[in-house]
Amino acid sequence: DLQKSSTAGMTYVKVQKNKAYFKRYQVQFRRRREGKTDYYSRRRMVSQDKTKYNTPKYRFVVRHTNKDVVCQIVSSTIKGDMVHAAAYAHELPCYGVHLGLTNYASTYCVGLLCGRRMLQKLGLDGKFEGQKEASGQYFLQEEPVEGRRPFKAFLDVGLKRTSTGARMFAALKGAVDAGLHIPYSETRFVGYNATSQSLDKDSLRKYLLGGHVAEYMESLEEEDEEAY
């Protein structure tokens, strides 16, 4: 910063960081310094209304690595975060998916598996069956008039950019189809057209079932047999 100096007339002198600045300086949190946690968004996702008397606020956490997909149901406490259910992409070979464990379709499967595990843990898997077929249509588990309500959580994407067609929303779709109540809109799914403000359900269904991978392999077989 530059400021006028009264003694030097109209000249400008640079204000240096003095001893008082460094004595009052406070370092950021460790996970902020490492670039792992966005505390601005985390504070808003974790904060709970005091009138709810310490009721847990659940987050549906989705994270991608180079070789794996992680989906967890997490709530925050004073001591730390508590993980209530989790599912990973490296578990999918047990269910018949052996390749492409980090693509759009596999991410959908991991979200679906995590959602069903959470409902089974709470004894709600029989009451809330979710979407029985991956149709690509908008679905959100409705709350019944009487009895237990569906399990509610909020999507936690971490530091990822929420661009249209991102894989994290495939996990969201899987958890919603499993029977979890996670508020969302269709604007970030594959096949959404911002101009017409409509979602191509057939395109979304194709991606959820791995149709785009099948098309690529068919074209690769025709064009380059060695690479196939």
C-alpha cells in the first residue's frame, strides 16, 4: 500500500510491515494452509439452529481420487466429524462392476450403495425403497404424513468446482434414488440445457448406465482395433 507522507510533500512512500503487524498476525488453520478444507463453506454446512437442541446435521460427502470414489454420511461434533455410513468404488467388483471404477456410472453406483447402507443401518430400507430403476427422471423421497420421515442430508462437494456434468452429482443422484432426502435441482446433471432450461432424461440415463462408455468402445473397435 502507498500513502501520502506529510513530511515529504507530495511524494509517496511504501508502508512496510512493521513489528506490530507480525505480533498480531494469526496463521490460518492447518487444513486451510494445506488447501484441503474450505472453512467458509464448512461453517455454513455444519452450523445448526439452537432451537433444534443439538440435533445432528448430516452431510453427504463425495470425494474423488485418481483410483477411487468415496461417499460418506457425516455429522459434526465438538470432538470431530462422525462417519455413519460409507461406500467406496473399490467395493464395486463385489457387485459385478470390475472396470471404470471412477467414471460417471460407477460414481452413481457408489452413491446408491452408500444411501442403501445408511437406510439399512437405521431400519428404514424397507419403508423407503427409493427409485427402483435408473430412469434419469427427477426423484425426491417424499415425507409421509405419519410415521418416520426419510433420512435427510446435504451435499458436501469440498473444494471441487460444481460444473454441469460433474461426477459428484452422479453420486448425489445415486443417493437420492436409494431413498435419501437430499435437496437438489436438475441444473447440474448431464444433459441439462441452460438455454431451454430443460433436462434431457434419456441422456442422463445413458450416462448413469454407462452408455457413453459403450459408445466409445464401439467406435474404438471400428477405428483402431489395436487400441481396443
